[in-house]
Amino acid sequence: MAKFKVSVEKRLYTTGVYEIEAKNDAAVTKVNEGILHGKIQTTDIQWGDPQYEDSTFQPTGDVE
């Protein structure tokens, strides 16, 4: 029987904090606009520890 290498993945994510001055919940809008316009980069974020996302273990569809 032939052997194949099937690529699998499990997604990893992390959350972080970005400090911004704003009135009330306008902070979320300001951060989102900063991300969309390239003013806030991933290097500007204080990242926490990475965690695996539940139920994401699956094949990618790539086969060798």
C-alpha cells in the first residue's frame, strides 16, 4: 500500500492590549480605524501567551 504525507494544522492565537485615549467605548472604533489605516501595527501590541484554538485540529488538504 502506498504511503502519503498529509499536512494537518491546529490554529494558535493570542490576544493583546493596545492603550489609547478615547471617550467611553469610542476606543474600540479608534483602534479598529488605526488597524485599517495601518497606523497600528502588530508590533505596537503588548501580546499575551499564545493558546491553541479549540476544535481546529484538521487536515489542510495538502498531500505529498
